Amino acid sequence: MHKPLLFTLVTAFASQCGAAGFTLSSPEMAPGAYIAGKQVFRGFGCEGGNTSPALNWQGAPKGTKSFAVTMYDPDAPTGSGWWHWLVFNLPADATDLKPGAGDPKAGLLPAGAVQSRTDFGQPGYGGPCPPVGDKPHRYVFTVHALKVDALKVDALALDENATAAMVGFFLNQNALGKAVLQGRYGR
């Protein structure tokens, strides 16, 4: 392969994945580390605090008009993974989420932000809770930089009843870049 073509492909991939300076971190979780008990789900046999972690991001791509944050378990034994958290329509000047922002009753999200239905069947953060005896699952937190102010289907804004598949479709259609932080949890 010619070096200019290879460079173009690598540069395009890095830009789309956010490797060009777009980063996501948490003061509560190091990359690849075990997720703390306070973030683990309460229910389904799990005894955690079900509190979403603090998240911080920087270096968003030029042209970002809004952000979304998702948490996904690709190791869930469902055939399609498990969506633990979907929050979107975060304003372009947002650079963080406070601990507990995933509680819809806490009022910790910026005005206009929406948390939609997870695979637990309701809006808001649902922490890790893999089956007993499974190898530790990966939990992928992603901040999506978007080229739109709000996620919409035609002229209708997505709301708290939007499914993870619907949100994911519009995130991918409007992404300028992504930054990822991954943690692990098993029991």
C-alpha cells in the first residue's frame, strides 16, 4: 500500500474515533480498571449503589453542536449486548457529568438533556450487573461529539422513550468523533 493512502486511512480512522485529542476520563475509574461498588446496579441480584460515575471530556472536534454519553456492555449474554445508559442533547459547552447525573430525579444534567430507556426498561443510569460466574464484563463509556444540536426523527426530538437502537442509529449518523473509557466488572 502506498504511504500517502495509508496515512489518509489512518488519519481518517483516528479522526472518527477521537484519537486526535478527544478524550474521556473519570476521577472514579482508571482506564480498564474494576468499576467500584457504588456504580454497580442495585437489583437483579446486585447490591451496588447504582450511581453513575463522574465523567470528564476534552478536545472535542471542531463543529461539535452537542454531546451524548452512552454506557454499553458488549459481553452481556444477550446476542446484542446491554445498554446501561443513554444521555443525549448535552450542550456543546458541556465538558463533564457529575457523579449521580444518571439519576433522572437528581436534576444534575444541563437543561434540555435527555436520558432514554436502557435495557433495564427505564431511563437513567443502570450500573454493571453481569451474571454470577461470568468472566468480568467490559463496560464501555463513550462520549459522542455530534454535528446536531439535538437528536431528531424528522422534526420530532427523541425523548426518554427512545430505544437504544434508535438513539444509536442517530448517534452514528451525526457523529463527528467519539472518546471512550472502558471499565470492567464481574461477580
